[in-house]
Amino acid sequence: MHIRRALTILGLLMLISGCMPHDPYRVSRDIPPAFNGQLPIQSDFHPERTQECKGARCVHFVEFDEFGNAESRRQLEAALSAADAVTKNDGVVVVYVHGWHHTARPKDEDVANFLDLVFGAESKEEKPIIGIYVGWRGDSIDSDVSLLKPLSYGFTFWDRKATAHNIGNGGGVSELIRSLSDSRNQRAEARLMVIGHSFGGAIVYSSILQGVTEQIRRDAQKNSAYPPIADLVVLVNPAFEAMRLRPLYSFARNLEYADVQRPRLMIVTTEADTPTRAVFPLGRRLGTLFQSYPDDYSQDQDVTAIGHYEPFITHQLKLSNCEAEQPKFTLEGAGRPLSMCFKNGVQSLLLTRCDTDKDCDDVTDGHYIVRGPAGNFIPHRFPIYNIRTTESVMVGHVDIWNPRMKFFLFSLLEEVQHPERLPMIERTQNR
């Protein structure tokens, strides 16, 4: 009995000591206003702690609490000010929101990888580039402690997923992205790209959903004067259910778009992503035990991660010899090819639209989408890309920084700088 009690106490102490701190890593949390509404004098702000630079390129950190509030207004404003200076010089702003088990602490692996992405990004026009790393409490139990890792992976799924959506809906991340969007839209040559990974994808999606919905509505009205919320939004192995995409997907499929329509939301998930393919539905089923559904169709959408819900898959991405495969997807005449090749002389990635049962057979079991008039069919220039990749592109959930994915993100960055290329693999004629 005494041994069991001692082990229980030891386990509780380990759990408590392994809890992730609530304090931000790179700034002091703002002191809230007094009861009379007056804002007290805030702690000293140290800009060098909230940015990392290499040469002329910098990555700024903006941290948010569990409810989507900016931990520090001066940290947020410093990032916005730095981004504004870059956009005024027709530069590129890249925002990254990390996922589960990550934070903004200096030794975090995602921090190091995002620094490499920004510092190594190529720009043929030699445009200035700035990165903004959005930090949040991506773990409630420290998964870096070996003994606590099973607890972190086994028991924090529901807590961190709910927190991610809280942050996305809280308003702080929306303010950041919308402010960057306003700055970008003042300069025709400036560019804004937003990337979210895992639960960070849930944060991005929740924070921009209304903006993207309005943007797609204006796209269908051929309102070219309406500025985009971002040049490209990329969610990599996002950990949220297909049901959350369903309203936007249904809305967008009932509209017609111009021949020059660009993708507004790009979702990229590997078939080898075990956490979102197997663990996510298990967690969702346990979390929705008492949820009733009108039909199996709705339940399937509510427990399946968006990248693994096959009816919504629109494209396939794989490592490929483009020269050997691309011609069979090419349209004759004025039509654009139904595939797009990203190549750098060492490797090439082939992005293919799922128009026939053979186009995406590397990642689906013969799934394809019939294109046609909006409403009854998916329109030809559908602005939502739900891409599934082969294991040759990403070998797992956290494998987003491998050379192939970095190359793909670099390529997208290059495409963002050339909006005339961004209608990517869409047809130009009606059928």
C-alpha cells in the first residue's frame, strides 16, 4: 500500500513538474488594465529577444495565450512594423503557425527549421523576405521529457485541439494576419504567405475562415478590386476535421470563377501521416461519444482529418520524373496543363489534379472529381486545393521540413512572387 501510494505521489510530482509553463518565452506578458480602464506601465521590452536575424533577413516572434490574446502588444507591433517596412520595399512576408508539441522557445525544432526556411528562401528578384513565427502553448505536458512523452501524446490531444480552435477564434491571430494583409495590399508587388502545421493549421483556418469565405465570394463576382487576405494560405498535415471545411467547400462549389482564378486555400497532407490518419479519428470518436448525427456521412466527416477525407481530395503530389509523366496530362490548344512540375535539376515534384480515376491513384483508390457547372459539379477553377502527397514527399506528420517539402515551399514562395503563374493546373475553357 505504501509503495503504491509513493509511486502515485511520484507520478503526480513528475506530471506537475513536467507541465509546460504558461509564460511566453521571448517577452514579458502585458499587465492588464486597472479597474478604471487605465493601462499601467508595462515591463521593459527587449526587441533582441523577440527576433532572430541572419544578414538582412529576420524572423520575428509573436506569442499568444490560450485564448488567442497577444502576450505583448509591443511584440505584436514590432513584428507588424518590421513586416510593413519589408512590404514597402515590395518584399515577401511568410507567417508560420506551429502545431502540437511545439512552442516559441529558442531550442524548439520548429523554430530552427523555420529560420532555415526563411534564411534559405531564394528570390530571383532579390526581394527582401521576413518571417513571422506565431508561438502558442503547443503542449500542456512537456513532451521533451522522455518519461512524460507518452502522457503528452496520449492525453493532451483533446486539450490542445480545443485550445488551437480557441486561439484561432480568439481574434489575436486574425488581427495579425489581417494587419499584414492590409500592409501587403498597399503595395502591388508585395507578397504574403501563411503556413500552418498540425493544430497550427487549425489555428490558421479558424482565424481566416471568414476572410477567405468573403474573398471567394468576391472572386465569383469577378471583383478584382477586392484584395486577397493572403497570396497563398498553406496548411500542412492540418489536424482538424473535414466537417469544419464542409461549409466553405459547399459554398465554393456553388460559384463560378474567372479563367484566372487563383487558389485561395491549399491543404497538403501526406498519406503516411499516422497521427492525422489513425490517431486523430480515434481521438475524435472518443471525444464525440455522445454526439448524435443525422447520417453516417456527417459522422465520417466529423471524425476524419481533412487531409484523409477522400471525397474532398482534389490533387496529388508526388516525387516524379515530370518529363516522363507530365505530357499525358497536358491539354491541347489554349488550355493549361492539368499538372504542374516543380523541379530544380536535382529532384522534381509533380502536382496533378484528380480528374480521372488514374490521375491520383498513387494516394487514393481510384478517387476522382468530375468538373462541370457549379452546383451539380465541382467548378473547373475551384479555389480550394486539398492535396494528398505520397510517402516519397513526406514520410510522416512532422516530416514537413525535409528537403522535398522545403523545395515545394520554396517553389510556392517563388510562385507567390509571380501571381500570373498561380492559377496553376486549372483549365481555361468550359466543357
